[in-house]
Amino acid sequence: MVNKLTAMPVEINWNPGLPIYASEAFLHSEADEFGWIGGSGDKSDLRCVLPYTIVRKAGFRMVRFRTESIPLVDSLDLEDERSFLNSVVEYFRSTGAGMIVPSGNTAIFRTYPDGAVAAPYGTVVMDLSLPEEVLLGEIRKTFRQNIRKAVTAGVQIKCGLEYLDLSYQLIAETLKRSGVDFKAYDGFKRKVSSFGEHIRIFVAEHEGVIQGCVVAPFSDHTAYNCYAGSRVEPVLGAMHLLHWEAIRQFRAMGVKRFDFQGVRINPEKGSKQAGILHYKEGFGGRLVQGYQWKYSLRPLNSIAYSLAVRLLLGGDIVDQEQSKFITQ
């Protein structure tokens, strides 16, 4: 029997055992209106929470979830979660929100509410509770070879917030090469600052030249490969070594997982997205498959949103990936 869960606002009560993207400081850095929605059962016991922000565009309010549903009990099954998400939809409808938009690569849902438009999406996660030698052994052979070549060549991995500006430049240049505009520097700095002590910036340096960077927010729960960037032609193995050293350091700190943060499911062979999946899976993590979804709460608002994202981006992530869901 499904335990119907009722959604309601709850106090933000973040601790390092929860994803960093659920923290109040991060949510506040993304929007002025934000919070947690909790799911309670018949006995009013809080069984899960869902962090959100409100995006305001063109005069209407859009809801964006910043993580997937976070279970607070071991017994939250898929039907319980679907019941919770159905109630979440009705709650935000009652607040006058126009639409629930896709969450981006910080949230991979196990399920979605009735009536949602959904598409498959995933991420690659490494279990950092495993011994270091086991983690290294699971890395693709060519990656291990490249790591050794980078070490032999003298690539050094450094860590510190003093690399903030250089990292921004590398990330922006990397995205520009793919035809993607990066957020303004002030927004990047504000986001990084919101994590406080829960952020690490790693760089790979060779003969005084920065080859690449990884910007990784974290808590005890998970460290995330939030941003990464590189020179046009970094030293062979520099990025492999950079990610491996970040993984090693987070494991030594007691972080439970390393999340490469977002991959397409079954991308077209030879495509950029297939290359991203190939790279991230090369570190031996588990491919976690789930969903991105969106929901129309007010038809006129949803039509305006859909037209805007199709004109600007060719559609959102759900639009782009939904055909795979239909054909599966």
C-alpha cells in the first residue's frame, strides 16, 4: 500500500550529511525566493525534502529544484516518492507558480509526477568508501596510463581559492569552444562564495602554466564535478590526473561519493555528449539513470517558456532528450 505523502514548506535544516546543493547559502545565491518542501505521511513524520528556488522571468514565476528528492528515511520507495511529487505539483500550483522547469544536472530524479513531461538523464558516481587501490584499479587502463604520463611530465595538482579567476577564464574559454556562453564573472564568484568552506578549486600546472581546473563543491554526502575547464591542448594526462587527485583528496576527507554531475543517456555515437559520457565513465564510476522533468502549471506561462527556450537554445534538456524516452 502506498503511503501517500503530503507536501508542505518546512524549515531548512541543512547539515553536511546532505547534498551541498540543499544548503541555504547555495539556494540563496541562486534566487531571492527559495526553500525546502517536505513530504510527510499519515503520522506527520517528515520522510523526505526537496530544495527549490523560484526563477522570475518575463513576469511569471518558475520553480526549479536544485536536488532530487532527498530521503530522510530508508523506506522511501518509488511510489511514495511519486505520491510526494504529485503533492509538490499541487502545492506550487496553489502558490501561483507558472511552471516547474527542468532541474539541470544537479538533480537526477528516480521518478516523476503524473502528467509531467519527462526524459531520461543520468550521472556517473564513484563510491569513495572503497579503498584507493580499488578505485584506481577501476579506472580505464588508458586513463591510468595518461595519469602516469602526466606525473612523469611533471604536472602538479594544486588546490586553493586563489585560482578562482584563472578557473573562470578556463571554464569560459572551454564552453566558448563548444558554442556555449558562460555566466558572468560576478555570478560565478557569488556561487562559489556561497559554498563557504565546502568548495575546492583544483588546478593542474605544468612548468608554471595552468592546464586545467575543476571546481568542486562538497559535503560529507557528495563532492560534485560542478565545473571543469582546460587549455586548448593541455599536457597529455593533465585532466585525468587532475580529476584523480580531486577524487583522492575528497576520499581522504571522508566524503562518501564523487558525482561527475550529468550525462546524457545513450547519446549519439561520435557526438560531443558521447565523448563526455565516455570520459566520465572512464573513471570507473556507476552510471546512475533517472529523469529530468517539467510540468505546466499555467498553460500560457508554459507556452511562453517553451517558445523562448526553443528559440534561444533549441529546447531545454527535456525537449532534447524526450524522444529517447518515447522510443525506449
